[in-house]
Amino acid sequence: MDTIVVGGGIAGIAAAARLSAQGHAVRVVDPGPLGGLAQTLEPLPGWRIEAGPTTFLGRSRAVFELLGLLGLSEAVVPLAGGARYLRRGGRLRRFPFRLAELPRLILGLFRHPESGPSVRDWFAARVGDSVAEEVVGGLVTGIWATGPESLEMESCFPSLFSARSLWAAMRAPSAGKGTFTLRDGLGAIGGAAAVRHVATTADVAERRGDRWVVNTSEGALEAEALVVAVPGWNLREVCPWLAVPEFTYSPIVGAHWLSPDAAFPRGFGYLAGPREGAAVLGTLFTSSLFPGRAPAGLVAGATLLGGTRDPAAVELSDDAVRDRIATEHRALTGRGITLDALHLVRRPRAVAIPGPGHAARLRELSALPTRFALAGAWCGAGSMDDAARSGFAAAHRVTA
Ligand SMILES: Cc1cc2nc3c(=O)[nH]c(=O)nc-3n(C[C@H](O)[C@H](O)[C@H](O)COP(=O)(O)OP(=O)(O)OC[C@H]3O[C@@H](n4cnc5c(N)ncnc54)[C@H](O)[C@@H]3O)c2cc1C
């Protein structure tokens, strides 16, 4: 069977790789390089940065399966990682809780009270407002660049949601531990996708008779089956005939820098929840995480700015971003920082926000035409694993 996959991010590649492995003919339509958000860049010789995702978890079964299909299993490397910090009360803390919060926290492990639909509601009902807003608020900032009140618990933390109590979730068998990446960066995923790439933008895709037709500026493409794996915000343009819900996205600026005198501690990095009022969302300590990706003698980092709390940050000039990084570094370490190089990746629509009602809206999207499927990280909580899983499910759907 011949299939067109519109969108060549991880979701589209997973669909295409699975279909190809089953002997089907596949074309992937995408104006950009394959891999979508997952791109590894080299702004200067010896300095390699991730312009999108950086790591995946050991429990990401679909990602491991995809890497196997692409012949990349040998390139998977575990990350030493080290300490993860939370900016709380203007300081970096490895243990983010206050003493006064501990009794409620311990009791909260076993409680399963009724709560509202948001991540904030769910945690506040169990472990209290301050932990829900400041600690969980920091954690979710690193994934969705928004506050816990804007996120749906069922969509963002499905295992925790169905386990109901934190203790039950902690005791559930874990699918895999640790944090991983690819030796040469996650951009290798797009490079390893041995599929036919049609480098153009798809306009409207529609059903004509028993064929799917994808209109592009290069002409119309036809196939028996169609997988649409574009970001949620673009779905309406490609499939105007589909009752697509409104998707909200967080804007993020990734500010990648090199410095001879950065004084951040070693470790994974830190996050700053909305209550901190910080000028940044957090910083990945890239040099500690990925040894060998920065020129000798320099420390590399990636500071994230923007999110729903500061959407205008995507418009900031390089100098304004430099100032923010310097102010934040001084606030946290008491020292100045020299930035020898700065490379900004501005994404006005970076990450889909699974807000309250997201799971129900996705369920409504399940009645789809024959030989047609949707894929994308937005089909789940937004991770690479959600993207890969949705791609495999789409391949299964169009061939079933
Ligand atoms: C800064 C950042 C950091 C992240 N960090 C992590 C992380 O560490 N770990 C993790 O698991 N996840 C992370 N994520 C999320 C992860 O990047 C996504 O889950 C995943 O890459 C999404 O893949 P996708 O295929 O769904 O979408 P995309 O990668 O967005 O791919 C969609 C593709 O569709 C194409 N397209 C759009 N419109 C059209 C059209 N009309 N015609 C043809 N093609 C079209 C686009 O060009 C794009 O290539 C991060 C995201 C960002 C932004």
C-alpha cells in the first residue's frame, strides 16, 4: 500500500519507518529537514547544541523502538546527569521542600482525595498549595513552559492520574530508569530516516474517491493512505474538513551560550517555577550533561526563556537575552558571567499545552475516515515518546 505522511518530525518518521519496515511505499512531505523539532546544530566548530529535545527517559519504549528501526540503538548513551536543582526563594536547591511542608508531604503520599482537573488541583489536594505551586510549578515549567493550573492532570501525568495516590504510583513497576540521548545528538533521528522525502509544504489534504490527495506548491500527490503528523496548531490548515479543537502552544526561546567563567554548579540544570518571578524558565548545564560538545576551556549552557508567563520573550534581541542571563547568573551565584557566544532558537509555538479538557477533545477526534490517521506529540502529553507512540499507532490504523 502507498502512503503519504505529512510532517517529518518524530511522529511522522515513526509512522513512515514502521510502514516501510512492513514493505509499504511511503513518501514524507515536509518543507524542512526530517526530524522536525529534533535538530542538532553546530553554530561554531566544536560546539554542538540541541535546537529542540535534548533527552528521553528510560521508560520511553516507543523512542527505543523507533531508534531500533532506524538502526540507531548503538548510538544511545545514558547521561550521568547529576544533580537537578529547583530555584526556590531565589536560591538553587537540590532538596526543594521546606521543613514545614514535610508532614503534609508524607501524609499526602497516601491520600487520594477528589480534586479538580488541573495538575495544580491534583497536587494541592494531596501535598498542599505551596508544593503544588512552587515545586510542581517548577517541574512542569521544564516540560510545558506554563503553570500547573493550565495543565490537565489526566493528560500530563496519565500514570499518576490513574494510580490516584503518589504512593501507589511509586510502587508501580517502572518500565525503565535513567535518562538517555544519542551520541551525536538527537538530530541523528532525521538523518537516519531512510524514507522518500518530498521537501515541500502540504496545503489541503482531502479524500477523492478511494484516494487521498495532498495538494502542494509542487503539485498534487496521491496515495491510498494518509497520515497527518503536523503540529496541532497547523492541523486545521491541512485538514480543514476535520473538526479540530483549538490547540494552545507555549512560546520558548532556547538561548545556547558558551562562557569561560560560568559559575553554575555541575549537574543536569535547574528550573524556576512561575512564583519565582525569575527572568528565565531555567538552565540546562549542557557541559555537565553532554561532555565533549563544547570547545575546550569553555562551559556551555542552554537557558530557556518565555513560556506563557512571558510570551514576548521570543521577540527579545540577542543583547536583551544576554542581559537576562547575566542578571539571573548574578542572582544565583553572586558572580558575573562572560558570554563568548550566544545562539538563540526562537520558537513562537514550541510545545502543545494539554490544558483542562484536552483528553476529552482527543477522544472526540477518534472518529476518522478510512485509511487516515493523525499523529504528533500533541496526541499525548507532548514528549518524544508521545510523538513516536502516536506515529506507530497511526501506521497501525492506516493498515488495519
Ligand atoms: C525546546 C524544546 C525542548 C524539548 N525537550 C524535550 C526533551 O528533552 N525530551 C522530550 O521527550 N521532548 C522534548 N520536547 C518535545 C519534543 O521535541 C516533541 O515531543 C517532538 O519533537 C515532537 O515531534 P512531532 O513529530 O510531534 O512534531 P514536530 O517535531 O513539530 O514535527 C512536525 C513536522 O511537521 C512539519 N509540518 C508542519 N506543517 C506542515 C505542512 N503543512 N506540510 C508539511 N509538513 C508540515 C514541520 O515542518 C515539522 O517537521 C522539546 C520541545 C522543545 C520545543
